[in-house]
Amino acid sequence: MYKLFLSLLFLSLLSGCTTTPETPKKPLLTYGLIYGITLDAKYKVINIRLARVQDPYKKQEVEFSPSREYIDNAERQLKARDYSEAQTGIEFFVLCGYADVRPNTALCGGEL
């Protein structure tokens, strides 16, 4: 009788675990901010502009304005990169990520 009781208790606990709703996963990045960068003849950054903001999951452009701290952080990262392989005088694009969990931290990646 005791074994039957333990077996039923175990099965009820196990079945309760399987019916627990799954917690939705929050995406790592909320937006992708695409910056246009122009270099002078000595590969020095002479212009940085926010070209557009895109929702990476819906794959569409969105209206979004990052904080001044985020912009400063992104520009600092973009100016510090080595662009010796890029063309001078022609705008090219670099992607920076924006995450709600760290709204003032730019996550700048590779050239597009």
C-alpha cells in the first residue's frame, strides 16, 4: 500500500511538471541598428550616421531612437575599429545590436 501511494505521488508530481507552461524565451537582440560610415584617405572615420533600425525577427524596418549614451557608445566602438580593408570616400555599413536588457550598451559587429 505504501509503495502504491509513493508511486501515485511520484506520477502526479511528474505529470504536473510536464504540464507546466514553457516560459517564452526573450530574444537576445531587440533591434539591429545599421550605421553608415565614411572614411577619409587615411582610413580615419569622418562620418557616422544611423542609416536605419531593423527588427531582426520580423525582418522589417522600425521607428526607434536609441539613448544618447547608446549612440555615444556605438560611435566610440565604430571609431576604434580597424577599417584598413574598407574603401575610402564611399559609405559602407556596420551593424550594431540593441538589447532591452542593456539599453545603453552598443553591440557592434561586422561590416555589411
